Amino acid sequence: MLGRSIKQEKTGWAAGLLALFGFVTLVGLYLLWQDSQPSNLQPETFSGERAYEDVLTQMAFGPRTPGSPAHAAAVDWLVAELGAAGWQTEVQETEWNGHAVRNVVAERGSGRPWILLGAHYDSRIYADQDPNPARHQEPVPGANDGASGVAVLLEFARVLPADYPGRVTIVLFDAEDSGSIPGWEWIMGSRAYAASLDENPDSMILVDLVGDADLSLPYEGNSDEALRAEIWALAAELGYSEVFVPEVKYTILDDHIPFLERGIPSVDIIDLDYEYWHTVEDTADKVSQESLQMVGDVLLAWLLGRR
């Protein structure tokens, strides 16, 4: 009897172990199946904190004035970051008004809708709006005016689902910010890129000066009325109505203009009431990750709502 009891205990122990092994195997297979599912079943989360780190990285290069070592280093970094996020990336090497232009272009998907997102990465050669005239010949650091829009689009590139239907293009424009300087023009990079298009995107969204800690984003007067109303209404649904103000406050020349001139519905998301615009004080401490978060949330929600 004793020997039979021991044998039964061993048999029961082995059966329990096999059952446990089977359960663990099933759990592992389920987790593998979950990981293999389309990314649109997983939550997409824009991180203002990561975007702010991208602002700091750009600032560490120094002012990204055209032709400078900091400018070249920024291009290399942008290409690497977008490539690591899974985008097909290239540098459009061209010229405008006798100046070399290097636009960083990243693509995902194909077909329609085709959405174009833009920001400029260069910083201004001269801080000619600085209250101290002695500093007017210094370059602008470009934390908000340049780096903030780029940071939003870099983080956007990381979190856009890989299976997003249609085509998305991110263009980081060069040579935007040197207008009113002898021999230069405004928005040369976007003009060169728009002139190179064989067909038109369905819409274009520009983000510029979007990191101000005291952020206010009114309608821009040149922007497509229907498209801006759609985006600002979505911002209100997300709880950002105090920042996205649906009233025209200014009408400006910016990187969306060459696309509007081609008949492409385009919107400029911009806070031009920035105290440190074109001064040496346009530094990273003036940029808020909460502001970057709001703009990123709105962009991502708008795009995902179109699928």
C-alpha cells in the first residue's frame, strides 16, 4: 500500500507539472499573438517629454544657420532619427536664389490621402530683433523658432502607427529664416520643395514656434479656412480651447505659402507673439514640454481621425 501511494503521488505531481507547462506555453503564445497584431490596436502616445529632449539635442549642436557645422550635424541627426523610426528618408539637395538648400524629407505609406507635415530646422543668421543692438550680428539659438516644430514632428514620426493607411510626408525645411537679410529670402527651402512636386498632397500642416511656455495659437489669416476650423475644433474636443483660439490674429508669410499657391489646403500652426523671436534669448528654457504635448496631441488625433 505504501509503495502504491508514493507512485500515485509521483504521477499526480507530474500531471500537475505538465498542466502548468501547458498554461505557461499558452500565455506565451497569446502574448506573441498580441505583439503581432496591427499597431492601430495598440495605444499611440505622443510624449512632450521626448519632444523636449529633441529640442535640447538641437540646441546642443548650436545655431543651425545655413552652411554651418551645426547645420550639417543637425541634418545628419535628423536623417538618423527619422530612419530609426521606420521612415524612408532622404536629403533634397537643391538651391534657391543662389543658396544651397538641404531639405530633410521622410516618407511613409502610399496612395491617398496624402498628408504633408512641415517645420523648418534652420535658425536665423542674425538676432536683429534683440533689444541689445550690440548683439544683432549674433546668430539666433532657435529653440522655439525652429527646434520646437522639428521636435514635434520627430516625436510624431515615432508614434504614428506603422499601418496608417495612405501616404504621409514629413519635410523639415531648410533656409526658412533668413529673410530681410541682404542676398537672402524667406522660406527658400519650402519654395524649392514645393517647386519640385509632380503632384499635390491633399493637405499640408505647418508647425512653427509651437513650444512657447505661454503658448497661444490663434488662426493664421492665410491658412485654409475649412482645414484650420477642423483642426481647432478637434483641439477644443481635447480640452485645448484656451490655447487653440479660433480667431484670426495675424496673417503671415511662412512655409505654408508655397503650398497654398499650388492650391493645396494648408494651415500654419504658429504662435507669433513670442517675446524672444529673433533674439539671442530664444533658448531652451523658454520652451515647455506641455506646449509640445498639446500640439503633438492635436496633430496625432487629427491624422488618426482621418483613417
